[in-house]
Amino acid sequence: MGRLGGKIAFISGGASGIGRAIVERFAAEGAEVTFGDVDVTGGKAVAAAGATFIPQNVASEDDWIAAMNFVRERFGRLDILVNNAGIIGSGAALEEVELERWNQLWAVNVTGVMLGCKHGARLMRANPGGAYGSIINMSSNAALLGAPDFAYSATKGAVRLMTKSIGVSFAREGLGIRCNSIHPGPTDTPIFDPWRGGSDEQARMFMEAIRAMTPMGRLGRAEEIAALALFLASDESSFCTGAEFVADGGGSAALPAISGHSWAKG
């Protein structure tokens, strides 16, 4: 405990799932945590764990400016920024994808991350004692491999390379601002609630297929992703920037196994 003692953190999309786990873990580790989300009811509930909630749409530059002004006026600096907010795609085939949905995905998943990096870095540059801080961008293992939901995969791939470019740029400028990305695999969050439990055979088969995507044979836990974010937020990761950190149970490391063959189980 106390690995983030005295640090000031801001997390987008902190009202549920991985974002909520990060808010709670950072607060437990001693950080002063402020987080944003479009879910006001959920945000207020999470804030009870010892954090400060502000309504935020990450696709709005005005909302990012307001969020960073809030942190500046209340704490005078920013040490950690986690760009966690994101939405899933529709899964539509290329020929069927709707431009409105495509633009919405890019507005939240890519532009929202860019705006967070832009305004978070501005505040970090003005930190007492010089420019320093850790920016953590939530991507996906879908950024590393082709995925059926090509639109979602494309947005997460953009986050991956944007992170590398930002990290390298800051390092070469001699700044103490680091930027890294996290790439979770399927993680047990409310996103899977529509398919969880019940007697619907199609839903059961879907969840089995999701679990089979990882050699470890299970969904990740939000707390496991939060633990990785904690490492990147802490001074323990001081030599890490422009890097991608994968937490997907081995899913991006293995070809699919062939069931029924013992040699395929190793």
C-alpha cells in the first residue's frame, strides 16, 4: 500500500469496469484521484470509495479543459493521467458499417485519448519542479491482431501507435513525462452482462468462445488490469515509455489450439 502516496491522478471513464478498478486501486495506494465519466449515477457511487467525480464526455475538448482546470485549481499539478474511457464497436462487416457509428468510435476511442494526452501534458509541463508525469492509454489486444470488429480494432491500433509517438517525442525533448499503453484481453466487466448467466444457448456459447480466446481459459479481472496501471503510474516504471503492456492471458501470444489433440494443449 502507499505506492502512489501524494500523487495526483485523473482517470477518464472511471464509473465502471476497468476504470472503476483503477480509481479504487489508485485511491487505496494513496493517490488523490479525480475521475470523469458520462455515467453520472455510476460516477457518484464510485466516488464514495474516496475519489472525486466530475461529469465528462471525453470527445469534448471543452470537457477536457474543464477537467484539467479543476485538477489545476484544486491540486496545482498532475502526476498521473489514465485515458481509460472507450466504447465497443458494432461488429458490423466492412460493407455494412455505418459512418455515424465509425465516427463515434473514433471520437471517443481516439480523439478522446488525444485530447486527454494534449491537455494532461499541458498541465504536467507546468508541474512544480519541471515537466513530469505518467500518461497511461487503455488500448486492447485487438490493436495487436486482426479482429472481426475491424472498426474497434482500428481505433485501438491508433491508440497504440499514438502512445509510442507521444512517449518518444517527450523523451527526446528531455521531458520527464512518460506515455505507455495497456492492452487487455477480454475482461470480466459489465460489458459482458447481456451474455452472462441465463439459459440462452447462444449467449452461453458466446461466453465459452470468449474464454477460449485465451490459453489461460478465463476472462481477465478488472483488478488485474488495475494492478498493471498501478505499476505504470508509479515510480517503479520510471524507465518505461512508448511501450505496450499486454494483459490478455496469453491470447496474443498463441495460435488457436486444435481441440482433441493432446499436442495442441501444451
